[in-house]
Amino acid sequence: MREMPDMQGKGKRTMYPKMISRGTMGLDEIADLISSQSTFSPGEVKGLVTALARTIAHGVASGYTVKIEEIGSFSASLTLHKGVEPEEAEGGTRRNAASVTIGGVNFRPDKALILEARTRVHLVRTTVRRPRRPNLTREERLALALRHLDGHSLLKVADYCRLTGLGRTAAAEELRAFDREGLIDSTGSGTHKEYIIRNKAGI
């Protein structure tokens, strides 16, 4: 179990479940497993997966959402090239297409994949040590964020994790709350959302 910060300042913290990773299952392991359950050789499986990956890349780069039944959907997320300043909402210089590139690929699992995983899972609550509780208050974490922004143009979720000791989910949620409350501002969206000091936002 992991601990979320006290978002409402009520002195209560919420525990939520998080699976402990046993490691990474790579292509070699996947190919061997599929080969043992089919007539395909491990080499054939690897070749097919490589071809599939390239086809997905071609599809999302061409502007499509690539949907593979029983696996999920892939779509591109865009970002500005390094060194290009975000475009202001009103006025200012307009960014052309050459300023933008693919920053990542979003994946949305198919319901069939989730249901299949549920039928195979066997969960046991671990007896590991109690989750580390961040010692800083919400106000102290906000002060750290603002201090960081005094010397940097942007604050990323990873930066906030490093500054406060929060996990990525808790850090992202708290930064979104600060943004909603008008304590900081934001630019970008999704996994590429970054935070800026309020008086540096585009007006």
C-alpha cells in the first residue's frame, strides 16, 4: 500500500494499492512463452513483434489511432522541439508545424486485455515495512515548488518528486491541485504537462 498526501489539509492521509513489480518481462521471455504454446519459433515471434512495432509507429506518425483488438489503442502525443518556447494563448508568435514533434505514444488498454489480466491475477497483501510518510506539510511542499520556479523556467512532475519525496502519482495530483487553486500555472497537457510560476504564464 502507498500513501497519498493530505490534499485537503484535513490531517488525514489515504492509502491506495500499488502492485510491486517482480521485474521486467522482455521480448526474449515473451517469444519463448508464445513459442511454447504455439507452432511459432521464438525467432518468428520476435520478427512479428518487431514488424508490429514498426507498423504502429508508422500509423501514429501518420495521424492514426492504431487499435489492436484485445491489446489496446496507440496514439501520438505532441511536444515542442527542445528550446522552443510555448505559444501564448493570445497574441505573440505563432508556432509552425516544424516546431512540433512527437513527444510520446499514448496507450489505452482494450477492455478485453484488462479482463484477461483480472482472470489471471492472484494478489496477496505484502508485509513490507509501512510506507514512508513525507515529512513536509502541503504548504512546505508548495514553498519548495515556488523556490524551484524562482530559479528555473519550468517545474516537471519528476522535479517535484525529487524535491518533496512524493511518489509520481501523488506529486502529479498535488501539482494539478495547485494549478486549479491558482497557486501556479501550467503549460502542455497529459504526460507532457509542465508547471510555471503564475506571473510567467501567457496572458
